[in-house]
Amino acid sequence: MEHIGIRSTGVYLPSNYMTSADIARESGLPQEVVENKLGFRRKPIPGPEDHTIEMGIRAARRALEKGEVDPAEIDLVIYVGEEYKEHPLQTGAIKLQGGVGASRAWGFDIQMRCGTTVMALKVARDLMLADENLNTVLLAGGYRNGDLIDYKNPRVRFMYNLGAGGAAIVLQKNLGCNQVLGSRVITDPSLADAVGVTAGGTKVPLTPEALAQGLYTLDVFDPQGMKERLEEVSMPNFLRVIRDALRESGYSTQDIGYLCLLHMKRSAHNYVLSELGLRPEQSIYLEDYGHIGQMDQVLSLELGLKSGRIKEGDLVVMVSAGVGYAWAATVIRWGPCQ
């Protein structure tokens, strides 16, 4: 039976960091609140050359080198990074394709905010199984939405953890290991207008007046409504996508070896592990990285492999959420590779 496997991954992180002390000074929050409630000690922030697509290119080059993949082998490039990138209305996949030298490939962008990479694994797997001409696919992108945070705005406190970086995954048909299995995606349109950048679209053009008012930063448009709705659906939907993706793959929560979980507040992280019956060592809390959007799961995977928490034969579950609001999970049977 045909299957899709992960040949290699790559992560790029800027060398500059913002610490919990920096966040405390900018926001007025006590440092212990940043560390214990928001759940991070530091996060990478972009340097002058750390542009969004460029960070995806750097991560992709690392993945290709690790997997000993010739860029000419790539049939398709899918950009999974943020829309906030080098230029508006720019197709990231095509720039990324050129940046890695994928001369035979074609490319397109895909977007579901911080849920993109996990959702894109499903899209890529389904495309590859349906199209005999797609044998090697590159998923890559970057993220630096931390630029859009106003630390004086308490409505976006849950996004003070936004950092910067890039990640990439190389998929190959019938690889024989690291098999991508089932997925589950949930979207909730009642939260479609909950979070965004006010100015810069067709409703509120980006004018000097809008810039002066600070309308180019991320904001929560209905804080109380969003809080009430997320309290009702967020944790149940995290658990639902995980359980449904496992069920589609022929497994249950008892089979999970490692959970690649996005960065969230520590209490929520611990709650998810507890509800799934997982031990703390079956995941990694990204307190030294913050939330790098749709890159978190690839970073967690690499950290899990490096630390020995992921072993050959383990069932790995990647799970994410993105404003909009969306939840996604994809199951991977890790190893064994010959």
C-alpha cells in the first residue's frame, strides 16, 4: 500500500532573544507572571535579515541537507508560513522554490494561521496519494508575528509569547518510515472575526492616520465574547482532534508516544497531557522558545528526537490551533528507517 513518510525536517531560529524580563518591562506585568502564567522565559526575535520567507528558506535548506535530498528531486513546494512576510500579495512558495533551487517544482501557499503546518501535512499527503507525479514535497515557511504585538495592549496578553523562526518538512512517497497517518481538522466560524490586524485590508486601509493610531498591530475585537467562546470549545476541540486523528489512524490515546504541542500557557499544556493520560516527558514545554506559530510542532519534533524522548516505533501526534478559529492534529508513526 502506498504511504507518505517524513524524509527530514529543518528548523531555523534567529540568534536574538527577548527575555521574560524584557516582556515584563515592556508590558508592566511582573516577570513571574510572564514566566509562570504566560509560560516562557525567552523567545527568539528576528534580526535585520530574518524575513519570513527567508527563514523558511534557511530551514528548508537544513532539511534538504539532513535528508540528503537534491532540490531537483522536489516536485511540489507548499508554503506554510505566515501571510505577514516580505511583501503583501507575494506567493511565498514561489520565492521559497527559487531560494532552495527546486527547479522542477511548482508551488502554492496554504494558510490556517498557527494550524497551517499540521493541516498542510494532511493536504500534502492526500495530494501525493492522489497524484502519481508527486513523489517529493517540501513544506516550509517562516513566522514573525511578534512584530505585530503591542505589549501595552492587555487584550493580546495571550500573544505576548509570539516569537520568530522557520521550519520545513520533506515528504516522500513510499519512504518506508516516519509514516504520516490520519488527521482531523475543526474550524469554528463564530470566532472568524475575533482576532486580527485592524488596518491594512479593504475595510480599513493602511493610512498615515491608521498608523498613528496603532491600528497595524494585532488586536482582539471582542475580548469578552472570545473568552467565553474559547472557554467553551478550545480544550474540548484540542482533545477531539487528537482522538479523532488517532481513531482514523487505527489507534487510541493509549498508543501515543510523544505529543508535539504548540506553546500555550502552562496550565493548558498540563491539562491536555493529563486528559490524554500522558506523562510530562511525553511532550516538551517550549518555555525557552515561546510560540513560533505554525513552526512549533516541527521544533517540538526535533527537540523530542534530540532529547531521546521520541524513539523508533513511537506514535507521534502533532496538534495545533490557529485564530479564526481552527484546531488540527496529524498522527505520525516514527521510524524505523533502514
